[in-house]
Amino acid sequence: MARVRRLSQVGEFGWLKKLIPRLYWPSSLHPQLCIGPGDDAGVLRISSGRVLVATTDTLVEGIHFERKWTSPQDLGEKLLAVNLSDFAAMGHVKPLAALVTLALPGDTPVNFVNNFYQGLKSCAHRWKVGFLGGDTVGSRRDWVVSVTLLGEANPHELVRRKGAQRGDFIAVIGPLGMAAAGLEVLKKGNKQAWTAPLIEAFWRPQPQLRAGAILGQRRLASSLIDSSDGLEASLKLLADASRLGVTLELASISVNPSLKRWANGRGKNPLHYVFLGGEDYALVFTVNPRDWSAVQRLLPKARKIGRMVAPGKGISLKSYGFAHF
Amino acid sequence: MARVRRLSQVGEFGWLKKLIPRLYWPSSLHPQLCIGPGDDAGVLRISSGRVLVATTDTLVEGIHFERKWTSPQDLGEKLLAVNLSDFAAMGHVKPLAALVTLALPGDTPVNFVNNFYQGLKSCAHRWKVGFLGGDTVGSRRDWVVSVTLLGEANPHELVRRKGAQRGDFIAVIGPLGMAAAGLEVLKKGNKQAWTAPLIEAFWRPQPQLRAGAILGQRRLASSLIDSSDGLEASLKLLADASRLGVTLELASISVNPSLKRWANGRGKNPLHYVFLGGEDYALVFTVNPRDWSAVQRLLPKARKIGRMVAPGKGISLKSYGFAHF
């Protein structure tokens, strides 16, 4: 009897993420499709000069969070923030409205749900996002919370994952590696004053919408992504999308002191968290060297960490020893 | 110690569904919000003369389906169909694109996922819906599948839940009660030739998009909803939205022969399934009597089942004995 292939054997959902771009797109809608699956958000032409941008993200109990160390308010805030980060990763997108889906077991305390919505609302208020609707359904055991976020943009102010040129600088804005360390802190129940910034980075990622807007409006980035799956994954996606290679100046990657202390205490290199940790929601982007001074002026927190080079010419990340610790 | 109130004690998610309409809508977006939470779909003004319509529906293993009697292809087809039914319930809406979210345990067979997408695609092909993106995440045990559907409309061709006038006819188009019986058949594993139409009604609900489009384009319906939670719930929502009451001509409600046979075999009145069963996705709408001949001509399958009356004047559904069998 043939063995049944299971999802866990085909690269932890990598295969599935590849499947979606192959999905159906009817020819009658071709004039309206600007960007389909496979970027940070989908883009649809709705009126002349403006496009609709849509993205969706889901957090699952037991996978992304555990109830015992989760405040429902934090969960609501984070769920909307990670969707907003997808918009930041598309350039200049104005968020409009969210649809919220909750799957909850019947024994969920009512207060838990109230607090979840308080968290959502507080993030929505900050970024002027409205609620357009949603669905609320039962579940047997786990919380599953999901947001679909809609926004609008001028298509010329969007920045794709592809578009980098050989010689472009690689830059980042936002913290790296801290959220992954924060998740470890939460799992170990090790809350102390010095670990607070790590927990904060995990629960309150700051969507880099203003940075994305500047990069898109001024056309300063040639390609752009967020670092939701760790820096290594983001660099690989950017490099593959533009069929280029990457060289890095490791010394230029700044490591937060709490992250350094946490990594040292666990006998790990802090760059392990930077490259392989996830859920940071920093922006990773490429810049033509002639635009770098403008980036530095407008986004003083942006850090240059490397360069795009010919494919195969760069030193691969693997040879740095960060692919398989 | 105060007792913790849990969701299961506050009316099976009814409370939650009421919570969502109270959510935040920023004043900066007021000019763009046409219809917020609380109707069959949300509506956002994107360009002059056209609006964006959005809806989302989720199916959860153990709640909406059991893996042992579910073909993943049926599941994919149904998930998109129930979202399309929300559009039908808004009048004339052109579906554009879907975002698909899957939460799946790692031991899910790869073929299961392939077949799920085949089902989605087959429904998408029929209704010319494109895929704009989505998210794929892990789960500990249960499948959770979710679609957010986007479409566009002329705002004058939308029909709300509210808008019925006293004296309007109440009409339905589409099967009633069959899906709820089909679910019982599936749970009991009682597949026979005569129960096949019931199973078909459960797994392959036909979104009444063409009927909705006619009702919206010709402005023939004064209010409109789908019957996803059973006829009683739909009538109650329509009556409450227009602050009216309802009288019904029970004899005019046609009962499918397979439904009658299934109900008889279980010692139940078939109207039990019609009023309290769910997942039918028929349309329930109100019509000014002067427009009824046009409805009959354009939608020959529409059946008149009652009338909107002054609030408190109609015989309540409860007094028919169908609220609590």
C-alpha cells in the first residue's frame, strides 16, 4: 500500500504556500488583477488610478500562542498589527477596513472575548481602521482568530517583492530577533524587567506603515518585504524574486541588549534569533545606492546590512552557518 | 468568588454576533462606509458609483463537518458557495476575488488539501471568482477553513435586510430544510438513493446569485436575506430590521418528498427542518404586492409564503409551535 504523504512531510506548509499562487484566475477578471497570490498582499483594480489591497493573517492557539500566557487584549492588538505589517510591506497603502473571524470553544469566558475586541479596537483606532464585518463560529478546543484587511493605494506607490537590481543596498527598519526571544521568554514564564522588551516585541509588533509609505511614495525602495518569518527567509524571498544573490555585512546588524543577554544565557549566538526567528515585522528592502542618502534622511532608523549581487556570486547564508544551527 | 460567564451561557454566540456591530468606525472613513457589520456583507465606497462588497465565512471541523463523512472537494466547493450566498443576499453583486485561509494539523494528507483546492476552484470557475491570496497555518487537531470574498456593485442595486413595508409579500427561492436533514443523514451514515438529494443540499448549496441580481437590478425586493440559519431566524431578522411582524401561510411552504420521508421516519414534522434547520442558503425576501407579477415572471420558482404586518399584529412563529419543538 502506498504511504500517504502528509503535510508535515512536505516542508511544514511550504508546499501549501506554493500551491496558492497556482490557483485559478478567470480571464474575465484579468484587467482587474494587479497582483495575485505570492506577494505580501493581493491587489485588485477597482477604479481608475486606485487599487484595492487585501491581506489576511490568522493566529491559532497551540501554534502561535498558548492561552495560559496570552492576554486576549494583546492577541487582538497583534492580530491586526500583523495584517497592517503586510500593508507596510507593499509600500504606501491606506488601511480602510477589517473583517474579523473568531472560532471559539463554548467554554470561552465572555470577558476574554470582550478584551480581545478591546485590543483590536485599540490598534484599529491608532491606524484608523474600520470594522466591515466578520464571522463568529464555534470550535471544539482551540481559539482561531483571523483578520482580513482591506486598503487602497495608488498602484505607482506599491513596492513588490521583486524589482531589486544588482548593486542595490539591502536595508532593514525595525527590530530583528527580539520577538522570537520574547516567545521563548513567555514559554519559560521568565518575566523580568530586562526581558520585558522581548515580550513587548512579541506581543506588540509595530507595523512599519509610515516607513512603507515613505518608501512607496518617494519610490525609494526597489523591492520590499516584511521579516515575519525571520531575516533569512525574507532575504531569500527578495533574492529569489529578483533572481539575484545577497552579501551581508554581519557586523552592521545591531543586536538589542536584552536579546544579547537572553541569547548568551541560552548559549546561543544572538544572530540565530535575527536570522531564524520570526514575527518581527521589520521591513527588509533594497535601495539603489544613489537613493541611500534620501533614505537615511527620511528614515534615520534604517540600517544598511548588505548588497544585492549576481546570483551565485554572493556568499550564501548557509555558509555563514546560520541556516542550520 | 463570582462565576465566570462563558460563551455557551450567553446564547450560543448570539451575543458575539451582536457585539460586532458596536465595533469601531473611524470618522475619517465615514464617507466611505456604506454598510457596516450586521448585514449579509459589508460595503465600502471605493470609487464614484461603485462600491466594494466584502463577506467572510468559516467552516470548522467538529462543528460544521466531521472528517469521516467529508470529502475535501465538497468542503472546498461549499466554503466558497456559502460566501457567494451572502452576496446573493445583498442583491446584485459581481463576485471578484477570494482570500482563502486554511488552518490544518501537520498529519493532514497532502491529497486532502489538493482535493479541497479542486473543489474551491470548481466553484470559483462556475462563478468567475479569482484567488487574491490567503494564509496557511498549522493547527493542533482540527481543520478550520475560511474564505473572505470581495465583489463590486452599483450601490443602487443592493438590497438590505431592512426596507420592508407593511403589506409586502414574503417570498422564498431555493430549497428549505433539506440541508439540515442532509446533515442528519451524513451523521447517521444513512446514504441511500432517496436520501441523496438531502446530502446534495447539504454539500452543494446553490448560491442564488442570479435571483439576487434580478431582485437588485430591477429593485423588486424591499428587503432580502439568506436562510443560512433556518427560515425562522431569517424571518425574525427581516421583521426586526424593518420593525414589522410576519404572518405566514404555512400551506404554501412546499416540502421536498425526500425531506418529508426523512422527517416522517424520525417522527418529526418536516416544517421543523424548514423553520429551524440551517445551511439552506435559499433567499428570503419581501416584495411590494404591485411587483409580485414581475417577480413571478422573472423568477418563476419564487414562492409567496406570507406577508409583513404591523409589529405585534402578526401571529408569532412561536404560537405556531415551531420555535420550541
